[in-house]
Amino acid sequence: MKEVKSPKKPLIYYYSIVLLIIFLFNLFITPMISQSQVVEVDYGRFMDMIEEEDIGVVQVEDTQILFTDKENTVVYKTGPMEDPTLTQRLHDSGAEFGRVIEEPTSPLLSLFFTTILPILIFVGLGQYMSRKLMSQAGGKNAMSFGMGKSSAKVYVPSTQGIRFSDVAGEDEAKESLQEIVDYLHDPKKYTEAGASMPKGILLVGPPGTGKTMLAKAVAGESNVPFFSISVSEFVEMFVGMGASKVRDLFKQAKEKAPCIVFIDEIDAIGQKRNSGSGYGGNDEREQTLNQLLTEMDGFEGNNGVIILAATNRPESLDPALTRPGRFDRRVPVELPDLKGREEILKVHIRKVKPAADVDLHTIARMAAGASGAELANIVNEAALRAVRNGRTIVCQADLEESIEVVIAGYQKKNAVLSDQEKRVVAYHEIGHALVAALQSHSAPVQKITIIPRTSGALGYTMQVETGDKYLMTKEEIEDKIATFTGGRAAEEVAFGQITTGASNDIEQATKLARAMITRYGMTEEFDMVAMETVNNRYLGGDSSLSCSADTQNKIDRKVVELVRTQHQKAKQLLEQNREKLDRLAQFLYEKETITGEEFMEILKGEEKE
């Protein structure tokens, strides 16, 4: 889609006009109005100045004598008299004979040039600039020179526009939006059947999943104009500006129908309104929301204007906005599954030069939980790594390393661990991997490293599922908690002491244990009772407890008991397999990074012995 920008003269254009007028004024008018006023004196004063040798330039005429003082700052005139020695006395006093500046021909003309003309010039220029700015702001009723005018970006149809083929991994969302494209192509068959398209479509999902790109793809497929604006641009410091911008946006949309209006981050003004007296609320935001609701009510079902909006906080939207008749349809744009991630990687890999042996299926498995934007970043990081290494071809190692960069940050090349710290980290990471491998419900180990990363991790163990998992059993979650505690357990078994390296493991294990009790109903004591409410599930899934203080104390004790049980299980597994732990930790200590295949070969070799 090609953005259309209305032609506007830059501010330097108006400054240039002002400077030109000032230049002409100084060139022609100033010399006329800067002439000194002629002072009339008697002949005696003229004689005194001759004796004092205070005459600069003198001009003797038949009807008058014009002269200046020695500094040529004041022009004087006096009447002529019979004085045969006048010329000699003037010469002896050092006066020069020449032309003296004439006085203005008319006092009225002098008044016009010195006072009236400058006022007329600047008043006229001010009126011109005011009319110009008002016309750009949308008419004489627009406020504050364009602040009431919509700042929506307008795109026109283009052969290079985004199509559905450019948006991968969101097949369900594209199927829901395909009906809108069909309607914009042929609205007649819908009107004949008495059907009307939804006035508004709400795209909901986590950040980076391609909601904006889907909206542009609908416009590209429909070959209609596309208006794009973020709701944050509606809110101004002056009350009423947001509502004015909403009115202007919908006015433009109606003029260009059929078209698509895309409103990004609609939750910025669409939040639920307070039911109280309004104290502490945001009147400007509510006025903007009310205007949006009014405009959507004013839209007729078949006028060819489709409203698309995107949000990652649908639960916070006002019910008046999401009711049927306004945003009739909600289209989820979720994180892609394994197949979707592979398709997204195929789209982005076209922009680089991949090696023949690149396995995108493996990369998609390693990037579980990644959004479309993160997958695009992974491909770009891989291309940058290839350039840093003096290559133009992106290989499998580049893509795998870029995933590690996204997960744990770049390698800290200047971080040097002591031998003892390096050995502790090696045992810690092998503890995770060994506990995972010794349990039946854990994902296979893909890679183990003890190279420090910029995220603060001194090492990490990567596990990759063979496919997408949508459900987890109680046993699988318990095994996962045991895997998180495996690093600390390995430190205890090998060195008899613990370090601060397990801080992130503790956090993850505690979250899982608490979720088992408060959200998943996996305890006999509380059964299927929800103790916790998840808020903003698309923005990190913050949660809040909804139970009494006494129940919270019981939950805390249950969490401690569950984590302790899995910690003891992990410690017991490592003690029973102490030789394997030592062998694998020594191998990792020497190589610093090992693959899952190398890990399993050593582990199976030990088992055969």
C-alpha cells in the first residue's frame, strides 16, 4: 500500500515570505523614512556655527541655504542674505560645498511610509497566513490550527501492497477476514440476500502476531483505500480535540468509501467507563470514546466502510464498544503453532540467502512460543551473524544461534569465569539435563552450554518438544518442576553447598507449583476451586488471588511442600546416577557447549557399561 500525503507548504515557505518583505522594506522604504528632519534656524545661528567651525556640508541656493553640522547628523536650513564674504568664511571654516539630503516632500507621505504602510503589510500577511493555516486545519471551525484534524495515514491501492500470501501462520484469522474482502469486491450479492457485513471487526491477540499486517492485507486484497491511525493520536492536551479528530476521520472515510479504517491499540480510549461520579476519570478519553460510539452508530450497514481495530487487552474494553452493532466480530490472532511458525519462517527466509541444508522445521521447533515478529527478528539476526562472519549465505548454525540470542542474549566474550565457578555451572546445567532425561515426561535436550550470556545467565539448557503441546498432565508439570530444581540439586550432590545461580529456576518452579494449586485444580485439598484470576493474558498473564488470607496461607504451605517434594526427587535421581553426573559435567566443562545428541550418547554409553 502506498501512503498518500496531502501537499502542505513547509513552514520555511512562510518564513521566506516574511524575510522577503523585510528585505524590500529595508531596500526601498527605509531610506525614505530614515531621512533626518530639516531644522530651520535663523541666519545668526548659521553665522555662529561658521565661527565655531561646526559646518559639515553646505548647499547655497537662491531661496535657502541647507547645511549640516560637522558630524552630518542634522540638516539645517536658513534664509539667504546679502553677504559677499560668505563663501570665503565657509571655506576658511573647513566646510564642504555639495548636495545636502532634501527634506521629505510631504509630511503626509512621511507619515504613510513610517507608520501606516508597515502596519498594513504585517496585518495583511497575518490575515493571509491565518486563512492558509485554517484551510489546512479543515475549515474555520477547526481549533488550534489543525489539532482537531485527524492525523490518520491514508494508503491507496498498490500492486506492491500486502496480500494474504504475505501473512503466514494465521489461517483461521485469514479465513474470517476473507469474507470482508469478498464483500468489498461484490457487495451486491450480500444486499440481494438481505445480509450486511459487520460494522466493526476486532483483532485480538498478543503483541507481534501480525494484527496490523492482517488489516493491511485485507485492504490489499480488496484493492480499496486504507486509513491507519493509533488511538493514542486521538488524545490531545486540549479537551475536545480527540472527539474532533474522530469526526474528521470518519468524514474522510465516508468520502473515500468503499474503504477500510484501521484503529490500532483501541484499548487506549476504549476502556470501561467508571460508573461513579466521574472523579478521577479521564473526561477527554471518555468524550473521544463517546464520539467513536456515535460515529459507529451512524454508519449504515452497507455503505462500504469497514472498521478494523486491534488490541491485546480485549477484557478491558467498554461493553458498549464490543456489543453487536459496533464491533460485531472478534477475530483471534494467536501465537502461531509449529506449522504456522514454519510457514512464517519460509516467508521471511525469502529475504535472505539460505544455505541448501537449512532445516526450518527444526528452527520452528526450537522457537516454540515465538510470535511472527520474533521469528522475523530471528531470521534477521541470523543474516547479521552471517555478515559478521564474512558470509552472504545464512546457514543452520546462524539460525540456531539467533534463537539463543533472542532467548538468552548475546555471548559475553569478555566474561571470564574462574575454574571453580565454571565447574559449578557445568554441574548445574548437567543437573537440569540429567533430571529431564531420567524422567519420562520431559522434553528432549537440544543443547547445553556454560558460556555466559548478556541476559545474566551463566549457562542454560535448551529443551525442545517434538511437537506442539496444548495440554499438560499433573505428572508432566511435576516433572518440569523437578527439572527446574535439578541445577540446585546437582550443586548439593557434587559440592555439598548451594549458590545464587538457581534464582531463575526457583522463580519458574514456584510459578508452576502455584498455578497447579490456584488455577489448574490439581490438589485434593482445594479440588476444582479457582483461587487465582488471570488478567491481561496477552500481556504476560498477570494474576491476582481471590481468596481469604487463611486460604492464602494454606496455598503458600502447599506450594512449599510441592516444590520441596520435587527438589528431593531431583536430588535422589542425581545421587543414584552420580557417575553419569560427574562424567557429563566433566565433558561439558571441557567443551563448554554440547548438543543433545552428544549428551545422549554419553548417557546411553554409561548405561551400557
